[in-house]
Amino acid sequence: MTSSPAAVGQWLAPRHHATRLVFALVLALIAPAALTTQAVAASTPVMVNVRVEGATTTIFEDPVVTDGHDVTTAAGGTHVCDGTNNNANPEPGPTATAALDDAARSGGFTFDGTFSSQFDDFFITRIGSDEQTDTAFIGIFLNFEPTPVGGCQQRVGSGDEVLFAYDAFIEGQPKPALALTGPNVATVGRPILVSVTDGATGEPIPGATVGGTTTGADGKATVTFEQPGIARLKSERSGAIRSNSLFIKVKG
């Protein structure tokens, strides 16, 4: 099951990331006299890496500061989205869907989703222009693994990788989410070695395209750059979810 936030324009009380972060810091200063340590931890925003992979391209990929908060969608209405949904967690805090909601406002894209009273959570039905069909659904992954609960139940922590992916399943099973790794620096004309793996298991992924080449049986490929600058690589393979970006500084 997936969860979904509201279209950006439908927020009743928009809050800027920095405003929430400053508020959290002030709250932490007064906490010893007024709040328990547990309450402060629950109210403190965290920074996570949010990535949204659409049908044909990456819609969003950037760090986002987020906390648990109400989420609104056109199809689902306004509901709490802080991890206490369906009694999944005893204390409120940042969640996967709340992070998507913050990413949407930061990145200028919209999304929609229905709300299930049974699961007390959103089902994401559209991100950007990519709307689910009878065979293509949107899935949620945390640190490259599919989440076992909906996005308003799934708590996230500082540094986590939050991924929403279109057409994320094959015959009811989640597709592998590709992980691309390699050096951060390269030199024009000198090949570098990059690796593509299943992000959840670490298994090498053969036959994946990256930088104009294809990975071998060991999941590795050799890439050569022809001009200096900042290069951005991504990997794709049929039956898998597009990889994270790998940024490489190419020296002349």
C-alpha cells in the first residue's frame, strides 16, 4: 500500500521548511522546563533524501527537511500523517508521505491519493502527470526496501532514503530498486568503474544501462567522459526501478 500527500495548492496552512526547523530549535531550548525528551524528539524535523521516479524520468531527487503533519489530497481530504496512523507507532514523528508532501512543495510538483479509513492511510494514485492504472501502481521504498505499511504509518529518520516509484510492481511483487555507486571524481579520457546493484540486497544487476554502457554479469560498467564538468549518471533496466543519481566531478 502506498500513501499520498495533497496537491500543493490545496494546503490550508502552508509551512516553510525553515520555519518548522527554527520552531523545532526554539522548542528544544525550552524543552527541559516544559516538555519531556520523548515529546521533543517526536516534534523535531529531520532531513531525509527524497526521490520520486516517474514513468519516464526522475520527478524529484533532493534532501528535504520534514516532520509529521497533516496531509491533504484532492481525492482523500485532510488527515494526520505522523506515524500514529492505524496505531503503527506510539509517538508522532516524520513519515514517508509527509516527506513526499514537503518534497512536492519544494520541487513544484503535485500528487493525489485516496484515503482508506480501514488502514488510516493514503493510497498514492498520482505523482506529477503519472497516474496509476489497472496495472501500474506507485510504491514506497525506504532505504531501497519496500515499506511494509502505508506512508503515513512509516516513520523515517535523519539520512533515510525515501523513494516513491511509479509502476513499482511486477505480478504483485516489488521491482528491485537500483543503486548506483562509483567514484566522485574522474578525469577526461580516463575510464572509471561504476556498479549497479539491487539496493535492498546488494546483488549485482547485469544488463543495466549507465553512461552509454551496459553492466556485465558482475553489475559493473566502465564509463569514460569526454569533457570536464559535473556529470550526472543514472542507471536503468527493464523490470527494475531507476537508480539514484551519481554526481561525478570530471577534471580536464
